[in-house]
Amino acid sequence: MFIASHCSFYTAGHPLDVRLRNASVQYARPISVGNNVWIGGNVTVLTGVTIGNNVTIGAGSVVTRDIPDNTLAVGNPCRVIKSIDEE
């Protein structure tokens, strides 16, 4: 795995409902990163996300949902834009 500079991984979160948030209700979910993954600079990965094997995440992306194996994903929110064939 390669992680460029200024990346952030957040495993904790809070509800959107203001009453629950004010009651200090919080949650944590693990982040899972597969093998042979390249995460570009300034990427943010949010709680509960799984990044598959052989994945490249483009610089500046915000990963809010799972990214499948063998893909290139970029953007805010991060989306798969290309399948990467193994050679």
C-alpha cells in the first residue's frame, strides 16, 4: 500500500439528527484497505469504507463508500471511473 502525503482516515462519526448529536451519540466503523492500493495526496477516507485490492484513488478524492477491486476511483464524492486490468 502507498499513501501519499496529507491523507486523512476517519473511523468515527455522528448522527445527522441534531438531538442525537447534542446527546453526544457517536459511532465508529473500521476502514479496510486491500493489497496493492495507491492512495493519492490529500485523500479523505470516511468511516466504514472498504477499499478493495489493486485500487488507485486519485488525489484530492473523498471516499464515502466502498471501492471494488481492480479500479481507478476519483472525485468528491469518489466514484469509480475505470476498471484496471491485471497484467
